[in-house]
Amino acid sequence: MLAVLLAAAPRANGDDAATLLRVFLKDGSALVSYGEPARVEGRVIFSMPTASGPNPPLHLVDISAGRVDWERTERYAASARATRYLQTRAEADYAALSNGIAAALNDVTLTADPARRLAIVENARKVLAEWPQSHYNYRQTEVRQMLGMLDEAIADLRAATGGSRFNLSLSTVTDPPIAIEPLLPPLTPQEAIQNVLLASRLVDTAAERSSLLGTALTAIDRDKGVLPSTWLVDTRADTEAALREEARLDQSYRVMTDALLPLANRRANAADVLGLERLLAQVYRQDEQLGRKRPDAVAALVGAIQERLDAARRLQLARDRWALREPVLRKYYLAISRPIDLLAGMNPALENIKALAGSSPGALATIERVAAQILTLSAAVAPPDEFSAAHALLVSAVQMAATAARIRREATLAGDIGRAWDASSAAAGALMLGTRATSDIRSLVRPPQMATLNNLK
């Protein structure tokens, strides 16, 4: 009898198409999702079919999760999954269950031990009782009938082993409480286009919106032979107008950015803090006039201007500090000007040592004498904190110049070209450090300037 029940039901036809789900919105409308939508950090991302029929072209859609009626969306997904399961895998799974139960009953007939026979039937009964809830209640009637027969068999086997014929642990299958959302019919070409246009009104970025509008126009031209003529004409005109409006807004916001960003750069270089604040207010005013249609573009422009405003504030603070410190800075600069000039006077002789172009005894003696003079003058000058690094560079340059002269004299006396190259390296270092020290000292005595805007932090 059990074998007859297992083989009684008709087989369902398979369907290889992906499940078309619906993303229901809080206003009652819905978008079609080709497969399961993904929820990522407050966003809902899914593939939308842009045509009817099997294997449709897809467009990735990204909308705010706050727009979605999740209770209805999840009910619909459960109904769609159940329907697809019944159309595809249900019969194969039921056949596997049937084979398993049949094999268990066959084992019972081959087992002599009453306790072992009881354990086999009880295990088969457990598998059978749990099967409907995890398989969308497929073949529930047949499963109930089989459970009743197994319960009778278990009771008889218990009696045969000396136990009670009744066992309250044997439960019956109950229907799980599920909320069913009726499935909608397949998309028509017109509905597919309407879905794309609805999505274009829900996405947040202009690029996505324009892409969806362009996709809708392509679909209208592709399916024009099956679309209602009046609807086709009106929808194409509206979609083309929407695309033109998107292009106009793109251009308007681009013009605003191209005009205001260079102005922000100039005001930042001038440390014009109030001017940059007025520029931020101007951005918001112009955005308001344009209808606040490009929040991403406005956010990028505001961020760039804010970056320059922060840099301008830092620059103004540095200038205020410099103004307070100017008397001390200029006093140091006047004191160190003589050593700087003396160091610059040694450059021709150092260049000759660097190039191995020949150095007379007088030239070498002059370098050593002037270097000693500069070191004496520099030691008498106490650099302010701002100049300490540059002052140390200046001293290092002078010491290296003296070293270059000494090594060049040794190389000349020994006729050693290797030592001459060592002198060349020392002279090159002295020239480089001297140039750097002089440049740093002269820049520090001037009011601070804006660093290149590409390196703003």
C-alpha cells in the first residue's frame, strides 16, 4: 500500500527560467527583480529585466532601502520561491524521499531483531514528518497517509517488543502558518518599460537616471511593433524630454563647478576666509535655483571648497603668527645675511673642485679661511625656532666646503684621482646644502604662502 501511495502523484514540468521577484515600494508600486535583491548598507541592489520573455537584458538598479515595503516583498519572495520549487525540484525531491522510505521498509522486512525493526520505522517516520515543512508542503496529503500507516506499524512493533501500543510522542503533520502573497503575471513589454521608467525616478544619481532613461528609449524602439501606439508616442516624447532635462542639469552644474572652483583656489591662496564662506553660501543658493537635482555634484563641490577653506584658515593663522614674529625674524635675517653672502662667494671655487677643473693653492686657502669666518659669524647668531633647521643646514654646508678644500689639497699633493673625486663629492654637497639653506632662510623671512592646492590635507 505504501509503495502505491509513493508512486501515485503526477510529475510536474520543469522550468529553467530564473525566478522573477518583486520589490514592493511603500507607495504600493513595485519593481521587478531578476533573482534575489541584495541589501547593502541601507541600499537595495538588484537586476531589473528591461524586456519581457526568457533571458531578458538586465539593468542593475540601486535604490534606498527606506523606500521598500519589506514585509510584502518578503511574502512575495516566499510565494515565488515556493512556486518555483513546485515547478522544478519538488517531484525529484519527493521521489528521493519515496525511495528512502521504500528502502527503510525493505530493511524492516530483512531484519529479525524486533527492536532494530522498530528503530528503522521510527527513523523513517521522523524523516517523513519533517519533510513537508522544509519542502513547501509538497504532497502533504500523501505524506499524512504514509505517516498514519507508519504510526500503525510502530504501534504494532512496540506491542511486539512488550511496550505500550500507544505513544504520545508520535505527532501529526500540521500546516505551517504562512502569509501568501499572490504572484503577479509575467511582464508584458509595456510593463517592462514602465518598470524601467519607475526605477529612473527612484535612483539617487544622475548617471543612473540617464542610463535608465536611455535603456527605456532603446526598449521602446525595440518593442514598438507590440506597444500601444498612443502610449508609445507619449512615452517616447516624455522620456526624450526627461533625458534632455538631465543633460541640461548636468551642464548647469558643470558650469557652476567650473566657475566656482578656480575662484575658491584664488581665495584660498589669498587666505580669504570670509570670501570662501560666501562662496559656500553661493553654491547652496545656485543649487536651490536649479532645484537641488544633483546632490552628488554639490557634495563634491562643497567638499572641495571646504577643503580650501580649512587651508585658508591655516594659512591665515600662519600669517598672523608670522606678523607677531616678524621683528625677531628680520633681526636674525639681518645678522645671517653676511654669512650667506660669504658662502655664495665661495661657489665658483667649489664648482671648480666639483668639476675637477683645477684649484689653485690660493683658492683652496680662501675657501678654508672664509669657511672659518662664516662659522664664527654663525656661532654668534642665535636662530629663532623657525630658522633652526635652515641655520643647521647653512653650518653643514660651510663645514662641507672646508672639507672639500682640505681633501682637494691632499689629492693634489698625492696625485690621487680617487681622493680628487672625494673632494668633488664634498663640494657638490656643500653647494646643494648651501642653496637649500639660503632658499629656506629667505622664504621664512617672507609672509607664509599657500602650498600647492593639490597637496592640501
